[in-house]
Amino acid sequence: MQQLSNEMPGPVINQPPAQQTQPSQPAGGSIVPPLPVIQPKKSRFLANLVIIFVILIVLGALGIGAALAARIWDPVWNPFRPSPEKVMALMFEKMQAIKSSHSEVKIKLDMGVPNSLSSSPLEAVFTINADSDFNDLKNFKTEQETGISLTGQNPFSGSEETDLVKIKTKLIGQDEYFSISEFNAPTLAMFLALVGINPQDITGTWVKIPLSEFGLGLVDINAQLEQAEQTMGQINKIISESGIISIKKQLSDQTIGGQKMYHYLAVLDNEKTAELIANLSTEIQSQQNANLPLELQEQITPEQIKSSALQVLNKLGEISAELLIGKNDNLFYGLKVERDIDLNKIDSKTQGIVNLSIGMNCSKYNQPVIIEAPATFKNIDEVFPQLKNTLSDLKMESYMTSLANAIDLIKIKEGNLLNLSCQHNDIKVFCEGIKNLEGLDLVIRHSTNYYCAYTKLLELKNGQANYFCIDVLGNKNETTINPGLKGYCSGKTYVCPH
């Protein structure tokens, strides 16, 4: 049968009656063309549905694009997502402005058998929980609890034992306080008892260490902090610009404490890391050599340092870590390292595989930190009277080291040492501090360009008098030889005995 179409057909041709039903014809046998076929409504509905579906797809694509661009939805393949390199650069820049924070660190070392240290497995866990506030360098504050846990075979009983020690510390300005918050270490207690220390005497008790009395007053600490801040700034700049850290893989984002995080697997470039170590070491060496005669200056070249560092790094293999960086503020929030270290690759005489695990979390950036001195405490010489002379000698050695640095500055400023004496304003405070500890005047001998100085210490060494001596050659050492003897710091010569 011929198909009907929407076009007007030609005359109808007679078909066999059994096969076709003829439309009724008007009288006279006139031929009337059939009515045109009308499309069903269902076809129009499907067409409209397709159009709506296409529009939804287009709108959906636009919505997804907008969400990606606005980073409302931010999968790792988002083309509008900032590059890891840009995120890292911003992190290094913004971290330099941080003045207060909270940090938690856990380091675990797990050594199986066989190993060179023990016939049984060893496990060491170090934990640090710390708050710091460096908004005011004249009154900076830190508070932390450090935990040390050692699990292994007791060398005396042969049984497995876990020793645990937790120590709290506070540093407020120029005063430090410490307290043992937990002590469960029988083996360590036995060794401490040999030097007259009972840990239980200070468990739960705060002990004060006045740093200013050890030659570590606020001026010295502030100078160290400023130097450390400058050094860290330089390191951050070098790391961010040199590509020492590269992103090996972008991992799935994480949400911690309501904060969305970029999650990266980062690796160190051994060659560039070795170069950074060489540059920093050379800078430190240069500062140390500044005030030393040429014959005493260290002359290790950057190439030698880099070669040694690269050798160690290559033995360790690829060093990688997972990093967490805030998506909203670009600050550092976490680090995770997990790897096995074959000690034999580092030192052929050492055997064993060490599993190293490092975890670090940071938070509470630039939030108020409340750190206060303990309401009650004891001075360190009250708690450890047997260490009184030792502590005094430590203070004296600190004064002598500071004195040497001050004399170097006098020589630079004045061009000679003709006016060097304990009455000189730049060293008077150190001379007085030493006299207050020892009760004797400091001995200083000098010429136009050379000097030496020494004082007697309170503690004997092997039953002999012990001295601490400094000189223009950079020597700062203890000696049982009287420095005032001929050939040493006698006034005709200006060197310390060794």
C-alpha cells in the first residue's frame, strides 16, 4: 500500500477491494482527495522535551563553569584552581607575618631487628604541643609540653619496658620555667640518682631559671630572635623562588576544623636542597670568620659543602611529604612524612631499617595567647643545690663569651685595644658579673692589637683548679693550666693554653 504523506496526493487508483477500505463517495462518482495526515501531539511533546533538556544542559554547564570559576565547587582538575606553585609562594609570604600560633608535632622512630643498637625492637616517640606569642619581642612568650617515650628491652632485666617523660616549659621574657608533668622511667631514674637528682622532687613543681643570670638576658635573646627571623626570611625567599620544593601530586582536598585545605604531595629537589645548605653554611662560616685571624678561619668551600650534603641526600633517596595549606588564607596547617630509612645506606657500619613518621599540625594563627608565669615556683639552685657551682660556672662562661664578642667590637670601633680595661663602658657589665660570681677580678692583658683574659672557675676538674680563657685568636675554652704562666696570657704573649 502506498504511504500517505502530508503533500496532496494524485488521483486514487483502484485497489483490490479486500485490501482497501474506500472512503465514501458522493453521488455522481466524483473523486475527493483524502484529508492530509496530522502529526500526533506526542511528537511535539518529545520535541519540546528535547529542547528543554538541551537548555538545561547548557544552563548546567554554565552553572558548573561559574561554580568552578568562583571555586564554590573546587575539584583538583578545576581549570580555575590556582597552581600549586602559586599557593606555595603565597604560603611562604604570608607565614612571615605570623606572630602567634599553636603547633602540635609528633615524631616516631621505629626500628625493627636486626639492628646495630639492640637485639630487640626499639621505638621512640617525641611529641610537642606548643603555643607562642612573638607580638612583643621585649616580652615574648612560649609555652609547651614535650613528651619522650622509649620502648625497648631493659638492659638489666631483659624485659620490654616503656619509659615516659613529659616536661612543661614556659619562656616569658628573660625567665624560663620548667616542670616535670609525668615521669615513669625507672631506668632513667636510676642514672639520675647517680648524680644526686630525684625526679620526684620536681614532678608537679615549677622551677625557675633566670636566663639573665646565665648571660642570656633580653638583649641577647632578642638579638638571636631578630637574627633567626632574618635568616628564616632569607630561607623562605630562597625556597619559594628556587623551586627546591615541587608538587608531585595534587591530592584530594581536606576539611579540618571547618577549614578547607589544599592537599599536596611535595618532594625536595636534592640538588637544589644541597645548594641551599651550602649557601647557608657559607654565610654562617663567613660570620664566624669575620673576627678571626686568617690562619684560624675555616676555609670550607661551598662546593665541598654541597657535595657532602648531596651525597647524604642521595643516600636517603626521594624525600616527600604531604602538605596541608588553607584555601582561604594560604597558611600552612599540616605536614606528614612516612618512610623507611636503611641505615646501612647512610653508614656501612650500621645495620637496621628505621621507620620514620613525622606529623605536624598548626592552628590558631594570630589569635590571642594567654601565657602567664606560674603562681608558685622554686629557683633552680634551691632544687639542685649540688649544682650550684656548676650553674655559677655556666654563668661565668656565658659572661666570658659575651666579653670576647664585646672586645671584638671595641677593636673594630676604636681601631685598637689601647683603652681596654674593666672600666671600659662596653665591657664593664661583664667584668662586674664575673666578680659577683667568683669574688675575684677578671684578669685582662692586652697590647695595641692583641688581648687575652681569664678567670678561675668554682668547680675543680680532676682535683685541679680550672680556668676559662679567651683570646684574640678566638679561643674560648676551659683549661687546668694557669693561663697567667709564661708563654700564655702573661702580658708578653696573649694566647690561652689548651
